[in-house]
Amino acid sequence: MKKLYKGIHKFQESYFKKEEDFFKRISKGQTPEVLFITCSDSRVDPNLVTQSKPGELFIVRNVGNIIPPYDAIKDKNSVAAAIEFAVLDLKVKDIIVCGHSNCGAMQAIFKDEKEFDKMPHLRDWLRLALPVKKMIEKYCPNAHGESRQRIAEEENILAQLQNIQTYPFVVQALKKGKSISTAGIIISKQAGYALIIQRRICLRRLCMEKILEKSRNLILIAVVSSLAASIAAFLWGAAKTATIILNLVVSYGKDPLAAIALIELMDTFLIATALFIFAVGMYELFIKDINLPEWLVIHNLHDLKAKLGSVIILVMAVTFLKHLVEWRDPQGTLFYGIAIAVVSASLIAFSHFGGKD
Ligand SMILES: [Zn+2]
């Protein structure tokens, strides 16, 4: 206690005197733009970590930076009261949920509830974070130790960002447009950094990494097989082309069927190209990025589908060209052409307007 008194005295004598005008100004009223919800942990200092001054953050602190869902609020709830005041009266622009590394609350949710028999209020409070525990057990059953702790800390922030959207007045403010925004921050005490979490990616990303790690070999098999099939198709096409050209030269171009055979061969090259794009796409998407010309760069599944769609259009066009050259059934060729045009138009529309993954 002595240390505390000493500190207050020191503050009054030095910092307060130096910043007297500032404190006079803020004594007239507060206009913070940020509602900052963080853990009670003594090692977390919101003003220090955000380098903000008194009056800039409206701070709510509790064990585990938890926001009870709106329908779970019973009787008197200080978190709900603070959110109400911040959103409806102070009209804050941002709501930040800030978690931190080595959070005791996030360790506690994995413990047996019996350990908290002597702390029933803490036990009941932490039950609000049980959905985080359940989610981790469901999606990352193999996560343990530090890895599970990190997932829990990040997922807890995202769960609270979801919980805050169960408050009708927050939803209304969010719907009004850009009057309010929400974000998550996690402070790493060891590394001294704050990571901003805005999207629901943590758990999915970590689980995807685990799944991909396990299925990496399977994807590699698919990539190698497609690549081998592509090379084989190219080589077969090249050999066949050489034979047809040789025949054309030998027959002095008198064999019209040879030209049709050449058109047919284009199918082989296009299929080889499609297999090549598939192999490259799978490698880029699931294994690692590679330096490639722009037309081969695949950022997501939509890119892969769009590129394969282009090859399908070419295959259909070549098939139509073959029918056109043969000219055996004019009416059939016409219908075939219309069908190809419709499919091509759909594929082009998908490529341009289809949602990006
Ligand atoms: Zn904590």
C-alpha cells in the first residue's frame, strides 16, 4: 500500500503538474471514441499498449475479456451497462476486444470445474467462455499445451466480437453504416506486439494448416499424377502431329482427312494444358506459391475454376471446328454450335461474375 501512496504522490507532484491544462480540459467531460474491452490481468495496460491518453479509451475490464451474450445477462451486469453507455451515450466509433498471451482465464476453461469449487463466481463467469472450449475440442481435438492456449486466446476474442453483436443497440449502430466498427487485438507479452484480428480466421486457419499438413502427401500425388499425364499427353500429341505432318508431306496434301486429324489432335493439347493448369493450381493453392507468368497464377479456387473453364471452351470450339470441317450433318452442326455457344457464355459469365473465394 505504501508503494501505491508514494506513486500517487509522485504522480501529483510531477506528471499532473506538468499536464495540468490537459487534465483541466478533460475534467469538463469525456468523449472517448473507443470502447476497449480487455482482461483484468495485471500485466495488460490498455493505455500503455495503445499509447493513448486519459479520455481516449472507455475501458471495460474483466476476467478473460468476456462479453456475456445478450440473452445470458442476468440481473445486474456491469459489462452490459458499460456497453450500453458507451454505444448509446458516448457514441463510440470503435469497439475493441483485447485479449493477451498467457491468459489465465483461457487456461482455466480447460480445467475441471471442481477446481473452482471455492470460487463459484469465477466458475460461473468462465462458463460464458465454454463455447470457445467446445469449439476447440470439436475442430482442433489434437491441439494441446501452448498451441491450444494460443487458439483459445484468439478464438475467445472472436467469440466476444460475436457476442457483442447480440446486443440489439450494437446491431442497430452497426446497421446504420460506418458509425461503429468492431475489431479484436491480442497482445503478446513476450514479443511485445499487438496483433489485430478482424476476421474469423484463427481456428479455421489453424485447423486447415493441420488438415493440409496431413493431406499434403495426397495433394502431392495428385499434382505429380496430373503433371505426368499432362507431359504424356503433350508428348503423344507431338508424336502424332509429326506423323500426320509427315503423311501430309508424303501425300502432297491430297488427303483431306489428315487435316481433320490435326484439328482432332488440338483436343489432346488442350487436355494436356488443362491437366497442367490443374497440377500447377493445386500446387499453388495447397503447397506453396511459385513464380509463374500472370496467366498461370492461381490465387484461389475461383481462379482455378475460371482457368479450367477457358480450356473447356477451347476444347468445345475445336470439336465444333472439326464438325464444321467434316460438314456431314449441317443441322446437327448448327445445334451443336448453339449448345457450345450457350455453355461458353455461361462459363464466361461465371469467370467474370462468379464470387471470388
Ligand atoms: Zn487474461
